[in-house]
Amino acid sequence: MKSLLILGAGGFGQMIQETARLIGYAKVVFLDDAVKGEDVIGKCCDYQAFLGEYDTAVAALGDNGMRLYWTEKLMEAGYKVPAIIHPSAVVSPSAEIGNGSFIMQRAVVNTHTVIEHGVLVNSGAVVDHDSHVAKGAHIGLGSVVKANCNIDVKRKVEAGEVVFSTRRKIDGVTNRNLEDALYAFGFGNQCSYVKPFGQGHINETYAVYMPTEAGDEFAYILQRVNNNVFKDPAGVMENIFGVTEYLRNVIREEGGDPDRETLSCIKTKAGCTYFEDSEGQPWRCYHYIPNSVCYQLVEEPEQFYQSGNSFGHFLKQLGNYPASSLKETIPDFHNTVKRFANFQRAVKRDIKNRAITCRPEVKFALEREADCGVLVKQQEEGKLPLRVTHNDTKLNNILFDADTGKGLCIIDLDTIMPGLAANDFGDSIRFGAATAEEDERNLDLMHFDISLYEMYVKGYLEGTDGVLTPEEIESLPWGARLMTLECGMRFLTDYLEGDTYFKTAYPEHNLVRARTQFRLVDEMEQQFEKMQEIVRQYC
């Protein structure tokens, strides 16, 4: 026969007696210092004397401190101190209910919630998922503890009170917007820490680390998107979700791994493709792809071959994706004619009085006005088709497999739009076939490496695998030359306008970048016939 000893014979104790009988205790008696009755067999201080006769006991005392005190005394004495759960209560199988806690009539304890010992969850109360109620607390009648809350030791949540989610301190979080974003994507209550990540010029990027049994693990990429650059964040994210979800199916059909070979975007807890913070800035989130590496410069020629192969294959994979469905998130992004017009306007306005400091660079760009229209004119005439293009095909926008060294995944899809294959090809060349970084101050270190150009051509044409038209193949050297010129003009334009687009580390940073690009253009012009011959050799 199951027996239960209850410390406290008041109203609460009587409720526990009724509940105990409902759940199968045949004999239920009390210890109480004030109340007398047939079923009160002693005072609370007599609890040790009854251990041989009653091995199971609870402390049904309304005062939080007294309930916790006597629950722990019973546990120390060697009693079995069970949780008492009313049959009408709803308790998730994944919830943890501590010793001597009480879950009363029609109370709800949801998924992965922890109730420590000596807690009272009173009638009609709700403790939602992933909350933590510390020992000795009292969740009052009809109250609601929302998800991801922490209730302190011996706290009383008043009847009908609503307790909202409690935020914890997260290492590496230095501002409220970052904190809000972590909670918006559902990481706030679990993540171990965050820290800045990457070397991008435009967006603000963080690595999010999550706890695992093996230790903290880099699990997610959280990024604040610069809406001064990307003025239609909804359009940007619509493009990215559409393309990555399409790629997953293509990769699966090819026998690849869609979780590693394309970005996996995450929606907010509210089901949105991005989160907008208090300043109106959008945040988005991706799964981190483990065992991958990213290179800022070509360290081995094979890397550049793999880069070409990856971007070429990316273009082929998206060959049947409807380019017309993509939002033009930055209008005329690679319209070199309009980029030249923007540059001319910046020179004329000279709003920061900087033109005097860059006369040779201004002259260099102005002398190449006729070149700017070469690809635009062919596209307008229908000779070059619009494709789904990445439009920012730098080497550091590819993840490489850390074990095999092969190109793994194309990243940074903000600028994925309808465009020309030559522009994607050319942007890779201007970045990867250079012998120094794009902000190298010593121009003697910056050269166009035609052997790297040849490696990329080989990889790119193998990756595209026959999908390019003869006219597109012939346009590739012009793409290299014009994307480098265009990028130099963009750096110079930003310098003249006060550095409003690209991140800068010092006042002349954009001017230094422009100079490196114009050095590359000059050397490409000198070797242009050779560049054309190489393309024809591999087509």
C-alpha cells in the first residue's frame, strides 16, 4: 500500500492530500505544528521519527522559503520526495520536474522546461517551453511564464501575472541590435558567444557559437546588411532564398551534398526572410559550413583553377533558373557606361575637394570612356544573353573544402541578378590574377599574372561545360579588362564622394584601391591579344 507523509495540513496540504489519493496513494497523513485532526500524527519536527513507517514525504507549505527548507530537510533525511502532479495537469514528457514540486489542476508545463525542487505551479498556470523555474518558486493561479524565461529562487509569480522572456548576457554582444537579432533567429537563449567574422567591405558579419557536448561549435553566420547599399533587403533575400532552394535540388540531382554545396538560409522565428532592427537595418542568417576555408589571395595556382571551375559550374547550374524573376537589387550594377557617368559626375562635383589629389587617376579613367560601352552595346544588340550571374565573383566569395582543396560553395549572394557571363568572369580575374591585394600601397607589387588568368580560363570553361555561346566566350577577355576598369572607377568615385559605399581604414584607402585596379587595367591592355588567344585555346 502506497503511503505519503505530508508536512503541512493547511488548505494547501489538503489539496495535496486529495491529489495524492487521485494518483494512487492509499494512506496519506500529516505533520503540522498547529492543525489537529485524526490524520495529523505529529509535528513537523517529528519527521525523522516517522522515516521507518513512511518512506515517502513532501512539504506542502504555502510559504516559498518554508516549503523549500522542509523539502530539502526531507531529502537530507533520506525520504523519497516525489513530485506531485494532478491528473488534469499537462506536463511535456521532455520537461524535468524536481523533487517535492507540485503541478496543480489544469496547469501546463511545456517542452524542455525545467522545474527545480520545491516548486509550486498552481492551478491553471502555464510555464511555456524552454523555461527554467528555480527551486522554491511559486507560479501563481492562472499566471503565464512565457517561453525562454528564468524564474529566480523562491520568486512568487502573482496570480494572473504574465512573465515575458528573460534575456541572458551573451559574450561578444556589444549592442542591442545584435542581441535583438540573435533572439529573432532563436539563438539568444542557447548561444555561447559571438564574434566578428570575415573581411567584407559592405556588411557587418558575426560568427555565432553554440554549445555542444564536445564544446562550443561555430554554427551560424549572422549578418547585418548595409541598406545604404542594398536598398531593397526584401528583394535581396527573395533572390537568395529562391536561388539557394533551387540549387539544393540541382545539387541533389548531381549527387552532391546540398547542405555543403550551397548556402542554407534561416528564417526568423516569425517566419521572415530577414529581421529588421530598431534602426531599420536588416539582419539575415545562414548555417555555417564546417571544414571549409576561404582565401583572400591566390596562394596556389590550383586554387584559382578551382575558383574558375566553381563559378563556371555555378553559372551552368542556374542555366534554367528564370533570370527575369530575380529582383535587380542594385540597378545597373555592372552597367559600365552608367558607372562612367557616375564617375564623371563625382569629378565635376568634387564635393570633398579631393580631385586635386588624384589627377592622374582621373585622367586614366576619362581616357577610357569608349571602352566602357563595349559589353553594354553587345548586350543591347542581343549578341550577349542575360544569365543568372553572381556579380561579385572574387576568390573570397568561394568556400573551399579544407580536405580536398576543391571549390565547395559560392557565398555572398547579395548581388545575384540578371547579368553577363563576361562580367562574372572579369571580376574574378581582376581580383584573383593580381599579385597583390587590392589595397596594396606599393604599386611595384601589383601586376597582372597572365599565367593565373590562363588557369582561371581553363577552370571556368570546363565548369560552364559548353553552355556559353561563341560570342560570350569571345567577350570574356573584355570582361576582365572592363570589370577591373569599372571597379577602379567605383573606388575612385567613392573617394571623390567621401567614402560612403566601401568601408575604409584611412582617408586615402579608396584612392589606393583605385590605383591598384588601374595598374591591372594597364597591364591587361598590354597583353590583351594574348588574353584572347588563351580563351580561344580552351574553348
